[in-house]
Amino acid sequence: EVQLQASGGGLVQPGGSLRLSCAASGFTFSEFAMTWVRRAPGKGFELVALINSDDGSKRYADSVKGRFTIPRDNAKNTLYLQMNGLKPEDTAVYYCAGAGARGQGTQVTVSS
């Protein structure tokens, strides 16, 4: 059974940083592209970042380019989302997804 467990969300002031983690199990993590998506209040899902499995190439939504990065540690079966320069519009529930599954989300709130 594919399981994705996201953690690391919280309340942070504008301009602050957070690092989200996603612990993966039930599949060969290194063989799958992984993504972070988010859902802001009253809005649909938005793809935030993606990292490929073969060459490790990454893609980011225009709204987070230059502020977020999506590293992965295949030895630990863990995906990360490093978020810097957070803005109130980054407030959302963040989910990791891959191998046909999406984990439970972690809430990120950016507010002074």
C-alpha cells in the first residue's frame, strides 16, 4: 500500500521559512517522480513543484520560483519542500503526491 505522510506545516510570519517533509512507503520511491501540490481556501489544487526520478530535474509553479525548492533523499524515502520568503498567498494545505497517490495534507499559514 502506497503511503505518503506529510509533516512540517505551521504558522509563520511573512518572509519566513518552513521545510515540509513527506515520508514515503509501500513503493520504490527512487523510481517515481514526486510532486507537491497545494489547495488554498476556496480554490482548487495547484501544482507547486515536481522532481523527476530519472535525472532529478525539477519544475516549479511561477508563483514559487526562486523561493521554493523540492529536494528528495532516495536513501531515506523522503521528499522535501523548502519554502523561503513565504507570502500570505502561500497559505494552503500542502500535499505530497506520487505513485498514483496523494498523502494527507499539512497546513501552512502565513500571517503576521
